[in-house]
Amino acid sequence: MKTMKTMIVGAVALAMTAFMVGCDKDLPSPEKINAVATTIGRTAGYACELTKTKTAVKEGIIQVLDVVSKVVPAEGQTFAEAWTPVIAEELQKLVAAGKLDEAGAQVAKLALGVACDGIDYVFVKYPKAKDVKELVSAATSGFVDGFKSVVTCDDCTLKSSAVKLEIDEEAYRYLRSRMAK
């Protein structure tokens, strides 16, 4: 009887260990998802090719991104679904205030749409992370920081950069294809 109990306890312990190891693979740490999201944010910024965009448009993008980054999607909702209406509203406010013209607002809308696709891409890589508030927060923060780092850089280019910045090549191809739509 004692041997049977020992075997059951051992089997349960082994199963729990396997479960916990599996969780580590499925859920990245907040630091890891932040780093991945920062890279994807930077990649999304490069995919938008904003280096020759007017300063007012870049400032508008950053201002709107600061507002939408506080919006957390509801369960089952993508960032694109949650952020797109807020983006449209915020861009209209900038146009009404004379900070952006209609053409600039269209450029900003396109870039912010790519940002939506980019942050959603983080959760394509880590789908279970979207269920953990801390990971969503870390991913959002990292993505926004990465995206802003490119939007605010006046001479950022992939080919002529003195320092090769890390980007996610797969995400870059995906986001460039989204830009073409």
C-alpha cells in the first residue's frame, strides 16, 4: 500500500513538473515578451517607412499611440478591433484642432493600422500571453517603445543605419504585406 501511494505521489509530482515546464514554454516572462514586443514594434515602425514623413504627422502618430496604448482589448478582441475606433476618433480631434490635415491624418491612420497589426502579431507568437494582464501590459509597453523609437528617428533606415538594429524579419514581411492592402 505504501509503495502504491509513493508511486501515485511520484506520478502526480512528475505530471505537475511536466505541466509547469510546459507553462514556461507557453508563457514567456514579462521581460521576454517586452523584448520581443519591442523588436516587433521597431519592425512595425520600419514597415511604415516614416523616415520622410512630416514632423507633424509623426507627432500625431505618437500622440494617438499614447492614447490607444491605454486601451486593453476585451476578451476575444484583437488590438486592431479595440484600437481602430479610438485611432479614428483621436485623428479627427487632431484634424479639428488643425494639428493635422486630412492627408496627414490618412498617413497616420495607415501607420497606426500597421501598429495594430504589429501588436496583434505579438500575440500570434504568444497566444496564451493575452490571458495574463502582466504580459499584455509588458507587450504593450515594449511594442509602443519600439514603434516610437523608429517614428521619432529622423534618419532611421534599414540599409544605411550605422548600427544594425534588431528587427523581426518574419514580422517585417507580414507587416509590409499589410501595408500593401
